[in-house]
Amino acid sequence: MDQEKAIVVSSSSEESKSKGKPLTRKQQLITAGAIFWGNIAFGCAFNTYGPTVTSLQHKYETDDDTISRVFTILTGSYMVGALSGGVIFNYVNRQLAALLLLSTMGAMMFLTPHCPSMGLFFATAAIMGLCCGSYDTAQFVWMMEMMQKDCPPYVQSQHFFYALGTSLAGLIMAPFLDEEEDDETNSTITTTTTTMSPDDEPDYDKLFIPYTIVGLMIATGVVYQIILIVFVRYYPPPPEENESDNSQKSISTLEDGSTDAALEAPKTSHPFGVWTWPKLRMIVLCCCFYGAYQGMEMCTFQFFPKFGQNSDLHLSESKSSYVLTGMTVAFAVGRAIAVVAVFKVPLQIILCVNIFFVVIANILLVSWANSSLTVLWASSILFGFGFSSIYSSFSAYVERYITFTNFTTALMIVCGSGVAAIYPLVVGNSIEETPVVLSYTSFFSIFFIILSFSTLSYLTHKNKTRYQ
């Protein structure tokens, strides 16, 4: 059996060599640069809908509840794209797939402001979500596959560059949004818009400029990928020979008379792993955490501008977009800090500090942010720092005890994206009349986050077993 494994490793290595040589260190860094730029463009494109949703609402003359369905469509299609990508990329070269996905994302950015009907707008959002989900899966696995044992700092950097892209979205959109504060209803705004002079261009007609800028950012990433395909074609690295070395070591141990039962009989391989009650309990708790957290994070990013516009402050679209930028910039800065902190500070401490920031931010949001611009800014920044490394820190913490197989990872994606797709239906229905509904859903998520994380911490403290 061990000799057969060695033959498989050897043959797969020869097959890899026949396709092309593995990348040199310099080529790996150049390729990583393309992935990082793609993450900036991806983060920017995925977060353009939140700042501009009110302008699009005026364009299609609809209400908050209806236009907010775009977030459900975007997140739901993202989930489908991520899951399908996990299967497709077993058969398709990731470099070619990334090129195609980025090209489609860029096309959707160029088309979005020109959609004549809300149905077409929703369709472009669905295609965008599918591409973003698939690209997110592709770029993550691509980096891990390329860098192998050296991947941790590069994976952390991927998270940082995505966060950088989210902070650019608000900055790019804000100058082209409505800058006038108005306490009147949406119907009055619509009437005023229709009676303005021909020289006054509606704000939603200006959206083609920022969307074109984002589209050009993605197009730059496409050109970068084309150059890579021509000059630095990516080929998966050959399998490491550790497995064959360990196999030979196992054989020699047996020949020396070892009676280790684990070496005498090969372990049975199960496509979904071996399921026990302790493992199932931990996976359920992880799903609760991911669902509650992703629902809260994405909903807050999507509806924070709406909160500022519908609150007693009656912020303009432009000002509310700048407030959202405060959150996204803090989000990026927090992720940059986490890249260093993860080597110095225990993951549990990082998680507790981040959750504390989120709790304080939400208390400010529900208490005083409705009528104080200063408190709204403080809440925005604290949310950004709190969200910055919860996901990555929790994933790194849980990975010590559970192996993330394709099946378990799919469960996490379904729970996280599924809840994130439901929240906009709840918040969008009430945020116009009751803006603090955004805070209520966050408190609901915080309860399950604390419950699941504290229970997991207790279980892992008692039992250090790692479940496959």
C-alpha cells in the first residue's frame, strides 16, 4: 500500500511537471500581487450597493423594503457562487477562472447604473453575487495552494486587501451622491426630483461615474491576470514528498517490530468524516456563530447609510456614505493590526476585544446615534474595529479542533450567507420608520455569538481533541 502511494505521488509530480514548471519565488510574489489587487477590486465592487441604494431607490421610484431586496439577492447568489465554486475549481484552472469571474464582475459594474428597470438591476446584482462568491473561493484556495506552508501571512493579507477595497467603495461613491439634508418624505423627494430644471441632473444619473471607476479598477485586475497567463502561467505545485517519507518511516517501524495498531491497519476514509456527538456539537455551535456574525456584519455594512438618512439626523446620501467609510477604514486598519497581533496575542483575547467593541458600538447606535452625529461616527468606527478580525480569528481558533473539510466548510458558508440573506428582508421592511431595527438585529446576533463562543471555549478547554 505504501509503495502504491509513493507511485501515485511520483506520477502526479511527473504529471505536474509535464504541464509546466512550478512558480519560482519571484513569480509567486507577482501572482500574489494580482490576487491582492483582485481582492481590492472585489471588496470595492461588492460594497458599492450600500452607499448608492437610496439613489437607486429614487431612480426606480420604489420604497426601502423593495429596493433592499437587492442585498438578499446579492448575498444569496454569493452563497450559491461560493458553493458551486468549490466543485468547479476541482476541474478548472483557477487562474483562468479568476480572469473570467473578474471580467464578468467588471461588466456588471459598467452595466448597473444603466439598467432601465429594477428587474434588470436585480439581475445584475445576482450575477455579481455569483461571481463574487466563486471568485472569493478561487482566490482563497489559490493562495493556499500556491504558498502552501508559507500561506498564513498571505491569507491574512488577502483579508486586509479586501477590507481596503470596502473602504474605497464609500470614498468613490460619496462625491456623486445627494449632498443636501432633507427631513421630508421620499415621496416629496421624488416629486421635487421630477420638477427640477433641465440643467439640474438627478443624482442617480451621476452614478455611472463612480460605477465606471470601480469597473476600471476591476478591468485593471483583468489586464494583470491576462499578463500573468501569457508570461507567468500558473501550475499547481507538485505534491510534497512528506507523505512518501512518512510511509517509508512507517514501514521501517513495522519491520523493527513495532506493535502500533494505528500503523498496522490503514484508516478507513469517509467522504464526510467520522461523525460523533462531540464533533456534531462543535459544528452546530460553529454554524450558529458564523450565521449570527455574518448576518450582523453584512447587514450593518449594507444598511448603515440608511440608518443615518432615516434617523433624526436626516443625513444626506453623501454624508451617510462618509460615515460608512469611517467604518470600512477602521475595518481595514483593524485587519492590518490583526496580521501582527495574531502572533503576539491569544486568539480568544482578540475575539473578546472585538466582540466588546461591537457591543459598545451597538449600545451607542441604539441609545444616542439616532440624534448625535458624533455618536454615530463613534459607533461606526467601533463597529469597523470590532468586525475587523472576528471571522478570521474565530476560524483560526476553531481550526485547532476541527478539520475544515469541503462538507463542513459548505455548512459554514450556507449558515453564514443564509442568515445574511434573511436579515435584509427584516431590516429593509422597517428601517424607514424605525431605524433602530438595525440595532435590534445586531443585539440578536450578539447574543448567539457570545453564547456559541463561550460554549465552544468551555468545551475546548475540557477536551483538546481535534476532530477530522
